[in-house]
Amino acid sequence: MGALAVATLLPRAGARAATGPLVLDEEARADIARVEDYLNSITTLRARFQQYSEGGGVVFGNIYVRRPGRMRVEYDPPVPVILVADGIVVSYYDSELDQLNQVPISATPAWFLLRKEISLSDGITVTALDKRPGALRLTMHQTKEPEAGSVDLIFADQPLELRQWTLTDSTGKQARIGLFDVRMGGDLPNELFATPRPRRGNRD
């Protein structure tokens, strides 16, 4: 179960050839600008999610986002995992093992979604844009660390709404996260984004 959760936010070792930057025409630049405006309009978000990972099957849970910097991912039982971004680090807590691991937000695929100002040209390379009636898909990776993996964002269009993202790690394995019952706006308390505390004080 632990590997399933790590696939969503934590970085991977290894190397994989990166795809080069997309050559953008005027329409593509306009679509990317719309995506940036939409993502920057999100102050808080809560939703149910369904995650499919290779070898891990399908699991469900709740996700909470408060930009900038805060995210909480709770898996439904029996997955004993909570992931919390507190503005500085991402904490991965396995309550079954009573084990806490942490990495900087900047070292995870979640970093650009949690920035104060989201720009898909600042530290991000867009490698693909697929636009179809009612749908828009962007593929991107960190410009300085293309070997770390890539992120696909999938939107419903007219109006634009984030529906799914797919994380591909450095070995090519994927985790697909679909959102439903999405609610934007409203207050999310600080307690949601507090670092989990192991019962015995273990931390790796």
C-alpha cells in the first residue's frame, strides 16, 4: 500500500528520456493561458478522488488543497496512508507502520500546482497539448529535472475544470487520479495541513 501512495506525490529514482518542448502556435498559447488563469483562480479545493496505479488497483479518498503550498490526501480504509504538504515539505505517513517520511515540495510532482503564482513557462516544459471537443490535456515536466517524470493534466472544457491528472515516474509507471464531487472556495482549517505525528516518534 505504501508504494501506491508514494506514486502520487513523492519523487522517483532512475532516468528516462524526456520529451522536448512543444512548439506553441497562437491557439496553443491561448489555451495554456486559460489553464494558468484557471489554476491561479483556485484558492481552496476539496474533492473525492479515484486513483488507479499499475499493480495497485483502484483506491478512493479525499483531497484538500489550499494554495499556496497546502495539500492533504487521505485514502479510504484499508489504505493506512495520509499525505500532507504544509508549505515546505510533503509528509507521507503510514499509520499501519507508524512511519513518517518527508521530502521538499519542490522535489515532488505537486510543486507547481501549489505555487503562489502558477506559470506553465516558469520552470515547467510543456511537451504536449491535446485539444478535443469538450476536453483539453496538457503534458509537462520540470525543466531542470525532466528525468524525474511527467504530469498530464486533463480538463473538461467550456467551462474549464480539472478532472484528472496522471503522474508518470522515471521508470514509466503511472498513477491516474480522477476527481469528482469537486467543491472550490470556502475555508479549510490549518489543522488539515498539520504534519502527521508518529505515535512512537519515528521519522525517516
